[in-house]
Amino acid sequence: MSRFFSLLFGLSTALACSSTSQPSTSGVLVPGTIQVASGQSFDLIPGGTARVAGSQLRIHFASVTQDSRCPSDVQCVWAGDAVIHLALSSADGATQADLHTGIDPRIVTFGGYRIRAVSLKPVPRLDETRPGEGLRRQSGNPGRLGPK
């Protein structure tokens, strides 16, 4: 099962800005390049790239490499963490970075900008199998996870 993720970023510099996301004609976000303003939050989906207005900074949302966040329909002792893999480029060069949602590092500094992962959606649910985890709810014993 393929999972659609949306990531909200915060971008900090001394500049004032605004931002947008790019829906298709059907209203669904599609991968592509959007232009964003410095100092504001913006949404990206996997495969999407944000170009910061007035600069050569590009932020590419490559993938979610790990997701151990607590399902929204369960009470957990720990909220968990997801790891977001980014490809960053500017006039100064290129690098890759992993940002976390639950632990540090949540912020990366590159090209004179501070880039922060604000949130990752959707939040997992217990009744969904996450790719690569092989866990599912066992019938007859609600709330207990077992091997697939």
C-alpha cells in the first residue's frame, strides 16, 4: 500500500515572505516545483521541490525513510519519530539532510537558511500497515499487534 505524505516546512531568514502550495486541477497536490517565500511555512509532498524566491535555494522532499510515530488512535508513552530525507541545493553547492519530527535534528542550516520540519501528515493509524513494518491488527484480539 502506497502512502501519501505531506510535509510542512518552516524556513527562517531575515527576509519577510509568503508561501503557496500547488494543487492540480483536481485539487490534489502533485510533485513539482513550487516557489516559496522566505520566513513562512509551506507544504511539500514526496518528490516535490520548493524554490525559495530571490535565491537559488532548492529544497527537495526525497522521501520518508523511517516512521515510528504513535498511531493517532492509540495512547502511547512516546510520540515516536519520522525521518524525512531532503536534497538541498544552492549556488554554494548541494547536500542531503535527514530531519526528524520527534527528536533532533529537526532543523538544518544550509545556504544561509534554517530549514525545519514542522509536521508530517498523515499521522499513522493502528489499523493501517506501514510499509516495511509487517505489523497488522490480529483478529479476535483488538489492539494487539502481531507479526504479519
